[in-house]
Amino acid sequence: MNARYVIAAALTLGSTAAHTQEVDRTGWPESFTVGTASQGGTYFAYGSGWANLVSQELGLSGGAEVTSGPMQNMALVHTGDSAFAMTTMGPAAASVTGENPIAPGLKMDNACAMFPMYQTPFSVTTLSSSGITSIAEIPAGAKIGFGPAGSTSDTYFPLMMEALGVDFERRNGGWTDLGSQLQDGLLDVIAFAAGVPVPAVSQLEVQTDVNIIEFTEDEQATVLSMFPVAEFQINADTYTTLENDARSVSMWNFAIANCELPASFVETAVNVVMSDNERMMNIHKAARSTVPENWNKNAVLQWHPGAAKWFRDNAGADIPDDKVFSAR
């Protein structure tokens, strides 16, 4: 690193440290956990990184917890079993309206928005030896791994495949395990919904030849018309396998916090993550979207008061008062 970067980094770290020392820590927990997802997926890599970063900067014991993904994370944060976690907007919307399969009928409205993370693209990976180069070529009865049960991928990707006319046998598991099963011929396809690059796909590329399959324009249009997703392109430089950008669809991910955590605690944790994107990029490349201006990608959850204060003060966010959680 050049001297100018070292000085800038030192000033940023010094500013963050000074900020955390000045904050009133009344009511702060002595430790915290961040609900992530299965090992081998982006949630676990990204969540472990920001948990460790916040732990170090705030001088608290904290770390990542392996979970089944966004649906369970909403439940864990709602009940307070996890202080923080990560979710996608689809499962978040289902949870706050009482449609989370973990507790049908329970409105999980005690999980608040904390900060924007990144978009989760939906993508399909096969072994090159399978000969499958498009979604239309997936054979009837193909064994498809959709990730952990209850994850964003497992919740939406099977429905997308059905909408696209794919006949399949559904398989669940952690991403690392599913990658091994694909390599061993126990699966035909893995349907990933995870921030890119997905660690399990990057690992597969090192070990064997794979096809990363994009949606056709018609397939993308069909999915966009039926599901709460947006257009997305997976950049060609994301994986060594890709020669061109790959057409996809995506959902936004947000970090969430238990709504009743002290405002100063959440505000300070948000400051650690959002004040230095370079540090977050060193954790995972998906964090290129973990920037203040993406605060407006939350159209589902109430904001935690501490998070709302940070974005109002530092990003000019015009978050309405009725979108900020207030204790009942």
C-alpha cells in the first residue's frame, strides 16, 4: 500500500475508534451473534466478516451463527435470540405479514432494517460434463440442489423453475455439501441464490469444469413478471468460467437488528460497517453495494431508530418517522 492510502486508512480507523469511545454504552449487550446461513455460501462469508469487524471495533464478543438462512434469521432476530442477522426482501416481506413457515401467522415485526448489503442474483450451475448449457436443456426429473431448506433460494428458485417449465427432484443442503454432491454426480444442477461470487462455485471452478447458466431474455421476463425480483447481470469477471456477463434476476439483502436493541449500539455498529467500504470489500466483493446511498432499497421493514439516525445524519436519507420503529 502507498503512504497516502496508509494515512487515509489510519485516519478512518482512528475516526471510527474515537466515535465508539465517545458513545454512551448504557444497555449494550456484552456479546452478540449475527445470523447468517450455511457454510460455503455468501451469507456466511459476508456475515462472519462484518461480525468480526464490529466485534473488534466495539470491543465486544461477537461472531457469526450458522442458520438455514433468511427465514430463520427473521425469526431469530424477532425473538431476540440473535441481535443481528441478514435477510432478503422477499422472506422479510413474508415474515412481517405472518407468512414465515417457521411460525405461520406470527407477524415478525420486531426485526428492523439495519443497513443495505447487496443484491442476491439467482443463477444455475452444472458440470460441463453434463452437457447442460441452458435452463431449457435441464432434463426431466433432474436432481436440483436449492440450498438449505427455508433459504431464499429454496423459497423462490423451485417456483421459478416450475414457472419456466422445468421438471425436477428437489434437494436441500448447505452450499458446500451441494457443491460436493454435484461434483460426485449425485446432483445434476445447483440453483444458487447468493451474493456473487458464491464461494462454493469459486471452489468448484478450481476443482472441475462447470457451466454457469444465464437466463434467456424470455426466461428473465417471465420471472420478473411473477416474482419480487429485479434485473441483474453477473459480471464476466466474477468467475473465471464466464466469458461474458450473465443475465440474471436478483433480490436485495439487508442486515437486520432486533428492534429493541439500544439505539446507540445499533448506530455505532452501522457506522463501523458503512464508514469504510474498502474494509467491507476486503471481506467479500459483494460488499461493493454496501454503500450509504442504497439505504432506499428497503421497502419492507421498519428501520431501527439507531440505523435511521445514522443514515439521516450521514447519507441524507429522508426516512419518514412512520417507517422508524417505536416501542409499543
